[in-house]
Amino acid sequence: MIKYWVYAGVSMAAATAVAGTVSTVMAGPSMSSAWLSITIEQDECIKKGSAAVRQQRFNTRFEVLGNSSIYGERGDYTVLVRCAADKGIVYFVVAGPTSSVCSRHMNAIRDDF
């Protein structure tokens, strides 16, 4: 009986260690997002969003997608600005490995908008 409990304890400890490692690996990137109310036209929103993204040097793979989204990369960080002037909002998202850096980039892009 004692032998059984020792094996059970060792098995549970091993399973816990593996589960902890897997959850850390699967955590994935961090994201930060925000939105603003706007009263400007769609084209103006795209111009302002593009300028804000470029101002913060997200120039790698910079692209305007379908006159509604602006996309860019800067190192390990990715930005998306989505204009929905017909809904009266612009939405900002930055993703990357570190939450605090995502927030800093997202706030700067939003403030530059």
C-alpha cells in the first residue's frame, strides 16, 4: 500500500511539472487594445491611422487593407488600426511578447491619432 502512494505522489508531481511547462509555453503573445469615438470620414481616418502607425515606426510590412485597416510590424510587435467611420469608431490593437511594451506602443499610436 505504501508503494502505491509513493508512485501516485511521484506521478502527480511529474504531471504538475509538465502541465506548468505546457501552460507557460502556450501562453502566447500579449495584446493591448483601445478605441476612440470619431466624427471624421473613412478616408481621413485611414490617413490619420496610417500616419500614427508610421510615426511609431511600425513600417515593416506596412499595408492599408481594403480602406478599413492599417497593419504594420516593428520587431516582434504587430499593430492593427481599424477604421469604422460609419460606426463612429477607430480601434487599435498591438500584439507582441511583452504586455507593458504592447500597452506603450498602443497608447502612443492612439495618442498620435
